[in-house]
Amino acid sequence: MKRSIALMAMTSVLLPSGLAAKGDDARMRQLSEVVFQNYPAGALARGEQGAVYFVVTLDKDAHPTSCTVTHGSGHPLLDEETCDLIVQHAVFNSIKDASGRVRKTVHEGVVYWRIPGTPEPSVAPVALTKETAPEPRICKRTVRVGTLADFERTCMTAREWATQTDEMKQVYDELQGKKGMSGCDFAGVIEANHPGPSQPPAAGSGGTC
């Protein structure tokens, strides 16, 4: 069963049953503030508003694994910001099948970007193609910087993931051939040269830092 999540900046936040309890005013205010805080500065200055439709895939723990914009607002900045907002701030519930097992799910939703004190936009959502839509966000479980066992979830575009992989490979290639380089040494060099989520290769990474 597909469900949706609707957010509106500094106005009412509409959530379907199962995503938030009815009358949970504190939660609704919190979501409203999150949307407004993430309103792109350029879009806000130009008075850009509109609805952005998205599809988000969740793992069995209800964590996003990918997010794609399907219909845009007519304003690229709002379209690009939507999936970042969803993967970073939206909270979903796990869904169980008939046997009680938690399963992976796909949710369809919409974010209503709206500036307080302005008329509701009447522009119809714009169907997007692969060429015109923002790059999908892909979320992966990565090793937290400075550790070898602690993990975190990181979401980037496929292009950003590829760039990070290339940079990591370059650093690793530069380290090859150096004697006495342990897994802890490698992790330290990675953190110094490339801040952000990273995972050193298994080879030579044994031991605890």
C-alpha cells in the first residue's frame, strides 16, 4: 500500500494516518519549521512556490535508500531541494506483510513549498523526464569517519558517489607501496585528506584503532 507525506512551509502540515498521530501539534509544527528552514534562499527571494511530487524507496527498517522527483513545481531549486529534505528529515513507519515480517516499501508523496502570507500557487505540477528531473538521491550505509565499526547513512547523487569513489581510490593508490601502513593509519589519512563518510578497503585494515 502506497502512502504519501505532505509538508507545507509555516502553515498546516498534512500527514496521512500512520505517519503522525492526529492532534500531534508539536510534531506538525516541527515539520513545518523544518520545511521553512530548508526553503532555498534564492527561491524564497523570488517568491517561488509549488508542489513537488516524489517517490522514495525504503528498506525494511523504513530508512530511505533512494528518492526521485517525478513531477516538478516549475522551479528547479524547489525540485532539487525536495529529495534532500525527504531523505534527511522525513520519518516513515515500517510496514509488515501478512506474515508479520517487515518488508521494503515504496512511498509516493508531495511537498508543498509555500511562502506564508502569499496566495496558494495555482500552477499544475510539471511531469519530468530523466533529462529534466533532478538527479535521484541514493542512500548507503557507510563507515563513520574515525571509526572502523560505527556506521551512518549517507545520501548523495550517483555522480557525487562516483566522485567520492574516485577520490578515495586516488588516496588509496597514493598509499600503496608505503611500508607499515595499518588499517588505522589508512583511516587517519583518509579523514585528513577527505573529510566525510568513508570506508577503507578490507585489505590491511585489521585491528582496532
